[in-house]
Amino acid sequence: MRQVVETRYGSLLLGEMPKGCKLCIKGAKLVLFVTGLCDRGCFYCPLSERRRRKDVVYANERPVRSQRDIIEEAKLIDALGTGLTGGDPAVRFERALRYLRLLKRAFGKRHHVHMYVGRQLSSRQLLRLRRAGLDELRFHTWSAEPVELALDAGLNAGVEIPAIPGEFRRIVMLLRELDRIGCPFVNLNELEFSDTNLRALKVRGFDIKSDESMAVKGSEELARKVLEWARGTDLNIHYCPSALKDGVQLRNRLKRRARNVAKPYDVITEDGLLVKGIAYDIPPSKLAEVRRRLMRDYDIPGDLIAVDRQKQRLEMAWHVAEGLAKLEPSMKFALVEEYPTYDRLETTFVPLHTN
């Protein structure tokens, strides 16, 4: 009988892992958020208020205003594939199909694209996805019927659902049907708390796993039980814990992007964040002038100090900022750490005080 194995990423695997998951773990998948619209109303939906029930498009953290945004973001992480997600991309099927074709045209047939859907697709829609080159279709469903229709249409289709404590019998019933139809893969995700599903999960009696995690207590235990049961089937099942998404998948994606966006003065941390020095509280109209003066007065190479118009400040190597903080007491300097993402979320701000 087959064995359940723990991967080096902390996930659990019975059989083979889908290629889409392998690329996600490497951080090599662009996350293309097709729309926040969805007609399912799942109580555990973790989408943020900024995206939930809103018809918006994002490529990773970048708002998409044109197809160029998608291609540029994919290049910045050296993407080997893309996940079309939401919401439910099927609600905006033509848009999702257009993006699929765009990605295949721009990066070739080997660019691996998987798509999540929450509704049953028509035979014509399935055929169009197959002809456009979709590599994986992942149904968020509790029925084997839409999967069977997709398999009959020649698509590589499977199921992705959360491991909900107390739903062992329901999940097993679904897996029996999926095994019967020869479903090639099943993904179980650890159930997680978010700002938008917190109340719904609490009402149903769910608790947080630990002080260090937003995962739901009992979700992993439920997944282990399901995988043990499934050893007697032919199913390929991958259990993805929340720690893998945050500690491995996201971290690897950040590293890939950091390598492409880091300035000569940035230091890339082990987690893929960028560390730099800044000079702030300078009138925007004076930034270029102050930069020139500092370069002249302290012989600073031009590639180690730059004007950041977006955040209206000067950026520089951390050691340059530390040195200038002692030499320019009338100016304000700090060390900052930020994500290498489009939104450049700042995680650390340490003022440098003059002595």
C-alpha cells in the first residue's frame, strides 16, 4: 500500500504532486487575480475587502491596467507559469481566456498555466480552454461532476478544497467519486483565519492553531486522516499547510523579484526583502538638488544614492545613510526594510539619530 510522505517543505503528499504546485513552491508562478467576483459565498473565503466581490485585476500585488502590466510582472519574477485565480475566474470567462492566450503567446507553450474555477463550465468553454493550452483546471467543488466533464473534454482537471475540521465524511465521499472517475490530482489546503472570514469561522466553533499561525486548529489533523484513508485509492493528494504558502512559496517569489528590481544600493535579505538607507522630510522639489550636494560634498558614487519620486525621499546604501546621519545633523535619515513587490510595503523603519 502507498505511503503518505512529508515533503521537505512541510506539506504532505500521497502519490504525485501537480506540476502547478511544484512551480508555486519555487515561487515561479505569477498570481494573476482575474476578478474578485464569485457567486458561491463560501463562509471560509479569505479574500480581503479590497478584492472581495470587486471586479478588479491584479498581477501579484500590481493593479492591472493593461496587458503590459501582466507581462512585466511575470518577467520581474522570471515566471515559469501563472495561476489564474479569484474570486472565480469563470465569472469573467472571456477575460480569463484572453489572459491565458496572452501568456501562452508571450512566453510559449511551456509556460504552465493553471486556473481555479468555482462553477461548472459548459462543454464549449472546456473545449476553448483546452485549445488555448490550459495546463491544469482546479475546481473548487464538492461534486465530481464538473471534473468528469472537464476530463472528458481532454483537460487535466482536479479539485482543490480546504481541509475543514469535522468534514471528514463529506471529503471522503467526494474522494470516492473522484477516484472512480480517475481524477488526476486533489489539493487539500489548510484552513486559515483572515480578517474577512474571522467571524464566520468563530461562529462555527473554529479556533486558531497557535500564537504563531493563523491556521485553524484541527485542519492539519483532518488532512492527515484523509490522506491515510486515501492510501487505498489511486488518487494523488497534496496537503498544503499555510506555513508553506507564507514561509516557502511567497518567500521564493519575493527572492525572484528582488533579484530583478534591487538597486545597486539595496541589500537583499534571506527572506527576499530589501534593506536600504533613506533621507526623508525633504521638499520634493529639492530632492535632486540635495542628492547632488551630498554626492559632491562626500564623494558618494551616483549608483549608491538616488531620488525616489514615488515615496518622495532619497534612497541610498545603508552604510551611506549611517555615515551621513553623523555628518548632516539637520537632515533626517533612517534604515528601512521593504518588500520588493509593486506596492513596496515597508516592514521596518529605524530612525538614525545623530550623536
